[in-house]
Amino acid sequence: MITTIISVLIGIALLSMAILVSVRPWRRALISRRVFATYKRILPQMSDTEREALEAGTVWWDGELFRGDPDWNKLLAYPVPKLSPEEQSFMDHEVEHACSLVDDWKVTSEDFDMSPEAWQYIKDKGFLGMIIPKQYGGLEFSAFAHSQVVTKLSTRCSALSVSVMVPNSLGPAELLLHYGTDVQKNHYLPRLARGVEVPAFALTSPWAGSDAGSIPDVGIVCKGLWRGQAVIGMRVTWDKRYITLGPVCTILGLAFHLYDPDGLLGDKKHVGITCALVPRDTPGADIGRRHVPLNAMFMNGPTRGKDVFMPLDYVIGGPAMVGQGWRMLMECLAAGRSISLPSSNAGMAQLTARTVGAYARVRSQFKMAIGRFEGVEEPLTRIGAYTYMMDAVRKMTAGAIDLGEKPSVVSAIAKYHVTERARQVVNDGMDVVGGKGICLGPSNFIGRAYQQLPIGITVEGANILTRSMILFGQGAIRCHPYVLKEMKAAYNPNAEQGLHDFDEAFFGHALFTLKHAFGALGKGLTGSHFVSVPSGVAPETKRYYQQLTRFSSAFAFLADISMLVLGGELKRREKLSARLGDILSMLYLCSATLKRYESEGRQQADAPLMHWAMWDTMYKAQMAFDGVIANFPVRWIGRMLYRIVFPLGHPYDVPSDRIGHQVAKLMIEPSAARDRLTAETYLPNVASEPVGAVELALLATLEAEPIEARIRAAEKDGAFSDNPDANVRDLAHAAFAAGIVTAAEYVVLKRRNELRDIVIRVDDFPHDLGRSRQETVLHKEAA
Ligand SMILES: Cc1cc2nc3c(=O)[nH]c(=O)nc-3n(C[C@H](O)[C@H](O)[C@H](O)COP(=O)(O)OP(=O)(O)OC[C@H]3O[C@@H](n4cnc5c(N)ncnc54)[C@H](O)[C@@H]3O)c2cc1C
């Protein structure tokens, strides 16, 4: 009887709630108005620069991942980026030639710059104007082609790749293209395209790095004389640092806060951040000194100016665009960020995969190629699988730009994760090559990459900040179907309209959360086996799509509960925000990897790379879920979340050693899969180049291995037991002398030994590293 009464009461309560929620005026008056008032109170204040940063760019595949139910057909339908015949020819000829013109050791340790010939070549051939349309004399390459070029150049020399990367990234050309006046475009773009002008862009100040909106550099609107004429202009004072190409630039893009104390432009005293183009020879502009960023030797330095007068025409877009600088920068940020660092760091990973894999086969210890030891297999596996995934991310993200997107969150994910994985890949590479990587010199193929990796971590949004604040912080607001609507409603000056909009968004949001609570639980209980997957996907990847949908649903739910419980506080809870961002990122990385596997025709030989990368990343996503749940500020909610997200425990373990072994094996022998993995690596085919030497040594090693196996068998049988020449270096000769190998076989072994010895040797120098010789030369020259 009592249970019947309780059931009836619950039924009545639920029915009343349902009626209340479905009659909009009632729910608005009784629920939304109160929630709205509280929401407005706890919503953190947002500065204009924060708002403009948040609203910039577009939402792309990240939106699907955030919505909890990604449309995989959409992912599969994104066109696969391809080079045009002209772009392919540029890669095959101009890019190859540019690579051949630089010698990284000479650049980084002798000349401290690229040769004049290399500089002239990249200027003449349009490398600095890849994003400039043909009508202005530029190459007008696709984003994908741009990415391919940077990737390849990065496998050769960072000074070369950065000098090409920066003019094609966020800077004068990009800003002029979008906001320049016709006069500015017609004057500067053809000159930038031909390298007559070398651009740099100066935002960062010693006092404002990550928080770039707070730069103390100022311009004061005033009257002054310009080329003999009285004009309204600006007196600008700046102190910038870290400016890439700054020391050699001829035209400096400059960001500063503009003030108009005398009201010469209008009522606004603080006009806002403004971007101007300052020719190098502008009187008072101090440009030319240099920093040394980890011996990379691309040009980078400070620039200063005090009360430098310049006309308003120097503002990009002219007087109409004063105060619009921050919006301009934020709107253009995504394109460059999607390409530059993901490409240069994917290049470093490709180079590592190619050279370290080969080295691990050429170098033997304990009578075996080091790449065959299980311990060495582990880093080799990471190098291979990460490189596969990083390149997948690079290509898919560049493809988004070619689709006309400006994907702000996706570009941050690509930048953060490709640079972090490059750090892991190169670190692993260093471990595998041991002392060979540590001793710098012309024959070291990895040491400079290792040395310079932190640059990518710091620039274009330092990584800790990107992970802590941007990935989820911006992602949640931009990609969530309701959060931005709720925020806009709260900021609406028309309170009644705000309440109306909030009510719609809030109840949509509540339903969305409930849907994903049940969705995540249901998929967890059924192991996501019933999630539908497009019929066109490779059968071996079907489970990944299903599990990704499950994780996406769980992520949507977890994100909502986190925002609900923590509200504006989540902005300060950077560790939680970072882990939520990790989940979103892992889902993106996995999507790109599956996309690559399909786009490249489901190459069976690449399957181990794909499987290992997917397992590893799904496992990391699972750990990120755990990190959020275990540290959830309200303990009982954390426990509830665990039950919903992982009702039957964790679905993923670490990737299997069996697949890891297949990946490691792929790394140490030539194959089409290895060629695909390292397709953009510049490969000089000569033993005098370190990359060429290790490549040739790998081939020679493979040819020698069967012969060597026979020698080893003879050795076991005691053929050399009392022969002092049968040592690790000279065994081949001893075997030939003992008649165990033929003359022809001995030639093969000798060739292998020669190349092996080139590869394993490290450089040595005079004890003073040649300083006294240099001084003598200088003295002679002076005399
Ligand atoms: C080689 C090089 C080239 C560059 N090129 C240019 C250029 O051409 N033009 C230009 O304008 N700038 C350039 N920069 C500047 C670059 O973009 C800035 O260095 C970057 O924004 C970081 O600033 P910072 O080094 O002062 O670090 P800081 O801002 O001092 O940050 C230090 C650390 O604190 C972290 N951090 C800061 N705030 C937070 C937060 N809220 N939450 C969590 N972590 C946080 C950062 O992630 C970082 O790890 C370049 C820098 C370098 C090193």
C-alpha cells in the first residue's frame, strides 16, 4: 500500500515537472529567471581581448567531438588534401634544391646564418610568398602544399624552415591580405612575394609574453611633420623581444595600444591594440640585434623605438582599422598555427624515424642490431606510431584550412600535441642513438633537433598555457552547442531578451546533459558494441569508431557536469581544465589517425602503426578521464561520474607488445611503409651527409646480414676461438682469411663496414675547438 502511494506521489511529481518544463512561460518564471540571476552572478567577467580571442575562428570537427555523437560520415567525406602538379613540381625541384643549399652544421656552428646563396634562392623562388595570391606575384599555394614544404625543409635545417615558415604565418602578408588597404596591398604584397621585403611581426614584450593583450607598448595619436607635410600620426614607443626575422626584416609589423588623448580621431581615449607596418629605415626604429634561440640560427631578436613618429597610413588597413589589431590577430591566428609548428615538428619526427630506425639496424651490440632488443623496441615503437599520428594530424588540420576553416581550437590541439609528441620522439631517438646523438658535429643527425625542440613548445602559445586554458577553456565555449548561447544571453543588455534566450539554451543544455549521461552509461554497459558505424570503414577500425563515440558521449557529459559544478571557477582549476582538454585532444588525434588510414587506402603494412597509435591514445584519453574524475572537487559526484563513465571498468590497457614489436620491426628495415611514414624527409644520397650515410649503411647492413649470420654460426662452432683479429671490428676480415666467406661476400662486408664506421663515428675537434686557428685567420685577414 505504502509503495503504491509513494509511486503515485513520484508519478505526480514527475508529471508536474514535465508540465512545468513544457509550458515555457511557467518554467521561465519559476525556474529560468532564478537560474539566470545566479548564472549572471557567477559568470566570470571577460575582458575585450579575452572575448575576441574566444570568439575568433571557426568550429570544425572539434564541434562534432564536443557534441557527444560525432558524425563519422562527415569525417570520412572531408576531401583528402592533394598537391597540384605545380605544387608537386615545387616540392620535387625547388624544395629539394633549397635543402641542398644548406648545411645545418655550417649554419649552426660556423656561419650562424644561412649562406647568402640560400637566402637569395628562397627569396627568388617565392618561398616567402607561398600564401600570397598569384595576382600579387605570390605562389598562392594551398595550406597543404605550404605544410608539405615546411615539413620537408624542417628535416634539413631549422634556420631554413623557420625563415620560410614565418613570412607565411601570422604576420604582415596575412594581415595585409585580410585587412590591408588596396594601396598597401599593391605596394607590399608583390615585394613580399619576391622577397624584396622581409617581414617580421612584433607582438611580444619583455613584460607581456603569454598575456600578449597586456603589452605596455603605446602609440599616442598626435600631429606631426611627415615628409614635410603636417599630418595626424602616432608617436609610438615599443620594446619587443623574441621577434623572428626581426634582425633582418625590412618591414616590421608592430602591435601596440593606441591612445588618443586629444580626441583627434574621435571620442575614444584608449583606441585599442593597433597593428602597423613600420619600414626598417623609419627614423628611430632600432632593429638589428639578435638572440640565440638554442643555437637554431634563424634570425630572432629584439626591437625598440622611442617616440617614433609615423603616419596613420602605417596602420594595417589604414585609419579605419585603428584599435582593431587584437581582433585581426585573433582572427588570423588559426591558419598559421595550424600549419607552422605542426609541420616543422612533424618534419623533425619524420627525420628521427628515418635516421634512428636505420641506426638501430646498423649499430650492433652484444652481436645483435640494437633495434632488435626489446628494450630498444619500446622507444622505436613510440617514434614510429607517434610520427604516423602526428603526420595524420598535420595533414588533416592543413586540410581544414583549405576547406576555408579557421579552426581555433583544432589549431591549438595540433600545435600542442604535435610539438609535445615531437619532443617525445626526438628524446626517444636520442636514447636509441646514445653518444652518437650527444656529441655535436657535422655527422650528428639528431642533436640539433633535440637541442631546438623547446622552441616549438614555447612559441605560438606556450604549451602549458595552451593545455591549461585554451584547449578546453576555448573548446567548451566555442564547440559546445549551448554554452556560448547562455553566455551571450547573460551579456545581453536587454534583460528580458536575455532571459528568453537563456531559457531556450538552458533547457536545451539540460536535455543534452541528460542525453549524454544515459548515452555514456548505456554505451559503457554494452561496451559500445551497438554503436552504429558507417559501413564504409575498414573492418579492423570499426571498434575504434564505436569506442570513440562512447568517449565523446562521456566527454560531453563530464564537461557539462564540470561546468555545472565549478562554473567560472573552472577557469582557475587549470589541472581539471587541462585534463578535459586532453580528452578532447585525444579524440581529435584519433579521428585524424583513422582518417589517414582510410585516405591512404587502408595500407595493411601501416596497420601496426595505426593500431599502436590508436590504443596508446585511447588509453591516454581514459587516463585523462580518470584524472578528472579522481580529482573532482565534490567527491560523491566524482564517484557517480566514475560509475557512469566506466560502469564495467576500463576498456583500454596499454598497447600490446605484439603490435609494438611489429612497429619496431617496420622501423629498422626499408619498406614502402617506412617510405610513407617518412615521405617528406630530405634524403641526400651520399655518404658524406649524415642522413645519406645512415641510409646507405642500412642498405649495406641488410645485404651483409645473411653473410654475417654464417660467420656468427662459424664463430659459435669455435672457428675463431684463438684468432685475435676476429674482434667486433675486424670479424669480416678474419672470416675471409679463414675461407668462410667468398671474395664477393667480403666486398659486401667491407662496404657495410665502411659505411657502418662512418655512421658510428662521432666528430672530434682541436682541444680549443679551433678558436686559435680562427683567431689566426682573423689576424691574417686584418693584416
Ligand atoms: C624563438 C622564439 C621566437 C618567437 N617569435 C616571435 C615573433 O616572431 N613575434 C612575437 O611577437 N613573439 C615571438 N615569440 C614570443 C612567443 O610567442 C612567446 O615567447 C610566448 O608567447 C611565451 O611568452 P614567454 O616566453 O614570455 O613566457 P611566459 O608568458 O612568461 O610564460 C612562462 C610559462 O608560464 C606559462 N603560463 C603563462 N601563463 C599561464 C597560465 N595562465 N596558465 C598556465 N600557464 C601559464 C607558459 O605556458 C610558460 O610555460 C617568440 C619566442 C621565441 C622563444
